[in-house]
Amino acid sequence: MLKPILKHSWLSAILTVGPSAALYISNAQADVGRPIQVAARPSSHCQAPQWSPDGRKLAIDVYNPKVEAREVWVMDLNSQFNVTREEQVLPLGQRASRLNGGKTPPVIEFSWTPDMEMLNPPYVFSSQGMNRKNFDIYADGSWITEANTGNDGQPVFSPDSNYLAYTSQQRESGDIMMIDYTADLDKPVRLTNTPSSTEYLPQWHPTKPKLLFIRSQKSRGQDIVIIDNPKKPQSSTRELTNWKADEIRPQWSPDGRYVAFYSNEKSGSDKVFDLWVIQSDGTQAKRLAKDVIVDDHKGPAWSGDASIIFYVKKDYKRSNPILWTRRDGSKSGLLTSETQINSDLNAHHKADGTTYLAYRSAGLKGSLKKTWQRIFVLKFQMSDLK
């Protein structure tokens, strides 16, 4: 498995997890279509696919290790997943390189706007602009956090687009900051204030203004924390997990009732993580799968009805296949083993029950050309998971 590629991320130190080997006996493979490759770049890694909310576009991160270039590209896909148009994401638009002395600025931590209408273009990201030493948030043709003294990244809008949460390193540790667009002033407010901890990776509840994030502490590892009311963060902050281990890459279920994540609570090793699910009130934590691949950018992917979780099994003999499991643990199975060295799952769900699963892979199984990561899409019906 490739190490997490976070060369330009100032949070790379706390986001890196290593691999270990394991075996797995699978259930029958689901009756799904063949994976379709939608993106590849020579001498670069394609990773971190993100479907737009309407499912018509796919954003990918492209990293070239030879020159340490970090880019984001947005692709329009037709119904056959052919790329009909692609455009590079850049602060200042296509003028970026010319205004930056001929050097293209790195773009990282891309995020779509929920309604695809609030901003033009409809996304936000972190980057370095002209003569900038730090990373700042950029959207709608301007820098949002240019007045801040430290690095700012991991921006994400609330489902109603009223709030923008992000991670900020204005002091030695990271904090969760928020801009309230319903207030009179667009000045950022600090949601966390724990100098001995680092808070990062904010994620909004799918339908409510609740915020989830990770709190990293040297004495206790990493925990999942929720702010139930961002306008009253001090009185509404609670720990979803407070285990003596690392709980990382949390993902809300589409209905907001559950959170899926990875943890080494049982293994006690920073190289062996399991798939867990917990109710959003902090009860009924359940381990669903042992020794899984930890995604480099997001976390486990959910089905549209929140009944199934998709993940990658750490099984080097089978090239890390993609599996599924019911949320209650009652049933599981193999989704596909046709591609190799898989990770970074991202799902989009259609109203008719069709799921588009985009993910990172080193190519079709058996291919000797597996140096560079590519993006594949798998299309299937939820009824295919038997």
C-alpha cells in the first residue's frame, strides 16, 4: 500500500497510518459491473475522488512526486463515465501561474458547496497565492482567510451553506474555526480552545448544523468530537469517543444517525485498524471488520439508506479488495476484487437505487503497471448486494 500522500498538508504528521498484512475469507462477490477507469496521469498519483452533490462531476487530487506538484481537477462525466470536459482548479483562475511568477500554486483539501449554486465555481479549497508563505482558504474568486497568520485548510460548508468550518493553525496546535454567514460580520470565530490538543478535519452533519471533528492528544490518542450547536460551542461540545486509542476518518451516515470510523482500540497497534460504527449519541459502538485499509483522505463510504458501509480489506494476497457490510453486522460480502491496491472510496447515490462508487486504485488486478494510482468508478444497484 502506498503511504498517504500529503506532501503539502501541514497536518500530514497526524494523518499518517502504516500498513500490516492479514488474510481474509470473503463471501460471494456481488453482481456488479466492471470497474471503469476515469482518470490517470503519467508520473502522477490520482487520488481523493469527490462526487459533486448532483453526481455530474468528479473532483480528483493529482500529485506529482518528482516536482512535488499538488493539483485538483474537476471532470464532467457522461452516463458511461467518459470524461467530456476537465478543468484545473486554481486560485485566480487561469491567471494563477502568470501572476505567481510562472509557478502554479498547490491546491489541496477541495470541497464542494452543498447546493452547487452558492459560489461560482461551486467549491472551496486551500492554497498558496502570490508571495504567500501560508495556506489560506479560497472561494468565489477571493481569499477568505488571508488576514489569518497561520495555515488554514480542510474547508467545508454546512448543508444550508450558512456556515464554513475549517482547520486553522494560528498557534502551535490546530483549531476548528467557523465563519457564520448569517451574522453581521464575516469574521471567523474559534470553535475549539484546547491548547494541549490539535483539532482537525471538520465535517458537518448531513442535514443539521452539527459539526464533527477529530481531537488529537498526546496522552490519549485521537478521539471523535461533536459540536451540537456551533453558535454555542463551549456548552454543546461532547466526545463521541474517549477511548485510549485512535479513532480516525469518521464519516456521518446520510441520515446523520450514525458515524463510521477506523480505530485501533482492539489491536493496540498503530498499524492495525478496524472498521467501527457508533450511534451519533455515543452509544452502541460496534466493530464491523478487522484489519482494514485506512483511507488517506476521507473514510468509510455509506450507502444512501445508511444500511451498508463500504470499505477496503487489508488482504495483500487479493490486492486489497473492496467489501461491504451491513451496519448491524448481520451480513457482508465482496464488492469487487478486479482492481488492486484500492482506497479512498467516495459514493454518490441516485434516487433509483443506483450507486456510483469512485475510488483510487493502482489498476486492474494482474496489471504490472501499478506504480501510479488512478481513479476508477464502479456502478451497481443496492439490490445487487446479496
